[in-house]
Amino acid sequence: MALSLFGIMEASTMAGCIVLLIVGIVLVVKGGDWFVDAASWFAEVSGIPTFIIGATIVSVATTLPEVLVSSLSAGEGAAGMAIGNAVGSVNCNIALIMAVSLLFTPSVMKRRDYIVKIFMLLGVIAVLWGLSVTNGQLEWWEGILVILFFFAFMVENLLSAKRHSKMLDENPKEEINENGIRLFTAEEFEFDLRKQFDSKSIITMKRTGMQFEKSTLVKNIVLFVIGAGAIVVGAQLMCDNGAEFASLLGVSQDIIGVTILAVGTSLPELVTAITAIVKKKSDLSVGNIIGANIIDISLILPLCAFITAGKFGGALPISPQNTVIDFPFCLAVAGLALLPALALGKFKRWQGALLLAGYVTYITLLVLNTVGTIHIF
């Protein structure tokens, strides 16, 4: 058994692995939910636009499970699970979660917000696929090349946030009556009355003018910390018991990585997408998925390469499965989901249907190859 950071978090029986895997998934999902809620609240009160919240704050928050699971797997020598989880999460995010989102709420694409991020995502997938075909491994110095995409992504987001902030400052969305007086909503009026009686418990943000009670601030800080802790513990449970589950089943860690771990660690993105569908905030869902995918590919795999080089003194091995089917499928679904929308200016339901059919085909091929019905790699 691999050594767990928390000591006794790995079962030795099939039933035990399943139970602890489920516990880990629950902790990751619930912890991710709390973490995302708190992170989104902090972003909202600071005045960051919805799309930027989706592409940065929420994306980093919902990507934490993948980062931790893959990093822990790499540190324990389970390279197949580390890479499979990262690439499999991208495939799951696009071909399953985005597909579901597009089937229910196809949205208009704001080209200016998406174009740079789209080509960043396609570019980093293509670079990693090229490196895997050429070398069959990822060296630490190649990891530096790949992680530059992550830093470029963050810089682009900062510039985008600055543009949005400038537009917001130039065009404030306030209701003004014919006398030039700002109109208060019923909620604002009620809150203003409450503030007069309890002003000591109210905090006002200077930049946005938003007001909230001190108890709300404390609540979100607690949710942020507890959520992060739950993600860490849940990720460790999934990593340890995922490896043991693969061993007991007699299947490769690559398969476990792109299926159970990938779907499990992508559940926060699924929760975010479902919430966005219900609230009809499709920009938040799509922005979150694009941002999360760029982080998955451009941050996680370089980190795994650095961990492998530091701990084992070698390169991160890339399996034939990753080279032959995982990376090609990843590039294909990213292109199918984003390029037509970029050309048409909006997403279509048929894209969601094709992506979902592609994901089912992808998983079916992996399973058939594993049981020996067909031979792909």
C-alpha cells in the first residue's frame, strides 16, 4: 500500500476501498461547495465581474481536488493516476459537464471574453500531446514550458478584469429618476433601515458600496477554511483508495485516473454547472469550465513533473493510453465545444449532444480495451 499522509486512510478490501472512495468524494464535493460559495462571495463583494469570477476564483477553487489528487498520486509514484486524473478531468468537464450545460442552456459567446482563453486551452493540450508523442514522458524543464501557459492565463484574466472594471466604472448600472436621484430597491431600503439600528455590525466595501453584516464575513471565512480542509482530506482518501481499488480490480491506474478519480474530482464543476443552469447563469458555468480546464492541464501536469523529478529523480512517464486516446480525445472535444461557438457567436444544443455521445464512446473504448475485447494501445 502507498503511504498515506494521514496514516490510516487506505483500505485493504474491496468494500473498504469503495466506502472510503465514497467518503472522499462526498468530502471533496461538499468541501468544494463550501469553498466555492465562500470564494465567490469574497469575489462578489470585491466587485469582480461574473465571467472573471468563473474563469479565475471559482476555477481555481473547483480545481483544487484535481491539483491535490494528482500531486499526491505523483508523490506516491502513481504517475498513471496523476496524469489520468488531470486529463480525464478535462475530458469530463467538456464532454460531460459542459455537454449537459449546453443541452439545457445554450448561451451566447462573448468573443472578446473567450477568444484568448480558447486558444490557450487548445494550445496547451496540443503542446502536451506533442511532448507525449515525442518523448513518452514529461521532463521538469518541459513542465516549465507548460506552466508558462498557466501564468499567461492568469495575466490575461487580470487584464480582462481590468477592462471589465473600467467599463463598469464608465457605465454604472444604477436606477435614476427624472430628478437625478438614485432609486433604492425594496431590499436596499429595508437593509438601510436595519443599518440605522445596528450600524456597528455592518461593514461597507468602499469600492463596490456593498454592505454586509460582520456575521456574514465570519461565516464565509469559516466555510472557506472548512471547505479547503474537507477537500484536502477527501482528495487524500480518493488518491489512496483509488490506487488500492485499481490494484484489487487488476486494472491500470490510468483507467482509474480517467474514470473514477476524474469524475469524482470534477463533481465541484458539475455542482457549479447545475447551479448555473438553475439560476440561468450560463456565463459562470462555461467560464468556470474553460478556466478549470486550462488550470488542470497547464498547472497540474507540470507540478506532477516537478514532484516526480524531486522525489524520484526522473521524468514523469506518459502512458500509451494518454498518448493514443486521452490527449487526442481531449483536443477533439475542446475544439468541437469551442471553435464552432467562437465562429457562430453562440453555443448550440447539438454541440452538447455530440459531446455527450463522444464521452460515452470514449469511456466505452477504454473499458473494451481493458477487458481485451479490442486493442487500441
